[in-house]
Amino acid sequence: MSQTTDRPSEQATGNHGVDADHSAAHPHPDVSVASPGEPVPVGDPGMIGVPAFMIGSIALGLVLVGFVPATATGASIPIIMTATGIGQLIAAVWAARLAENASAAIFIIFAGFWLSYAALVLGLTHNWFGITAADALGTQELFLTSWLILIVLLTVVSLRLPLAFTVLFALVDVALLLVLLGTANGDTSLTRAGGYVVFAFVLVGAYLFLNGMSVATGGREYPLGTPVLH
């Protein structure tokens, strides 16, 4: 998910993330934050953001497919609230520091998703927000619908990015939709299907992480696919 005019080449920096690939296809890269005469900062925020995203997704997927009892809906929260939420925030700040605006936006969107999910689960189970049991279902539907709309929008704007990113976001859309339908209809089979789709986008995330690590350690760059729009 991450990986301005005077930007080092990809080969020189090893930064092969979202904005690096996007810059190659788009002739107007972001403006560098470095002052004249200062070296342009380099790096790949995806080395933090992608594995943080993966571990939270794995934990959530296991909850959705019934790995833990239905009463243990908060089982994934320790991972999601700390490793995933904080990791996504760090990646967003790092990407913003590098003036990788698209990467920063993606990471902060998912930081918001994961942290608000943790707040939702903890809030409902501990009655933090004064939401009655009768309104809990509608609250979950509101949460899922709101995030589904935003991630669909993110999927649309990702069409100029390498195909792997669009596939990742599209799978997130499908997972959110299935969980929304399963929640609204009390259908655990749909919710479980959503969990399996979560594992599908974890695999895409793993591919992106392996690509980033390969580049960072001097290896080859993996093909990420041609953008849908040029």
C-alpha cells in the first residue's frame, strides 16, 4: 500500500511503493518536502504499514470464520488496536514525511478503519456510548456501510495504481459487503464467507510485503500488474 521534481530514481532509493509506481505512470509527482540543497528523504512506509495491515486482517478473519466462539468478538482487538492501528498510523506519518500523498491517504484511511473497529467492539461490549442492545445491530450496520462506501471510493481512485492494489481494495469491498449482509440478515454463513475473503486479501498483502522486502534487501522487484487506467 505504499510503496516529488528532484526525486532519486527507484533503483537508487529502493522505494518501489504506491507513489513510486504511480509517479512512473503519472507525469506530475508530488513536490518534495526537502529544502534546496538537502537530500530528499527516502524509504518505504509499506515495510511497516503492510505487515501491520496483514496481522490485523488475519486476526479479524479468524474471528469471522468462527475460530473463536461467537461470544469472543473482542478476541482480535488486542492485535487490531495496538499492532495494526499504531502500525498504520506510523506508516501514514512516514509516508506524509516523504510527500507520498497517496500512500499517506491509504494508510490513514485504514488506520481509521482499524481503530474505529476496535472502538466499536469495545464500546458495544462495555456500553461506552450508551447504545442499547436493541440499537446495537443498527450501529454495526452504520459502521460497515460507512466504511464500505469509503473503501469503494478508494478502490475507484486506485485504478491508476498497479493492479495489485486495486485487487486488494476490491477484496476489502467484498469482505465488508458480505459481513454487512450477514450482520443485517443474521446470516452467519455470509459473515463466514466474508472471513474467507479477508484471507484472500491477506494473501495479496503478503505478496506486496514480499515485494517490498525483496527490493529493500537488494532483490528483484515483483510484478504488481498494469494499472487499469493510464
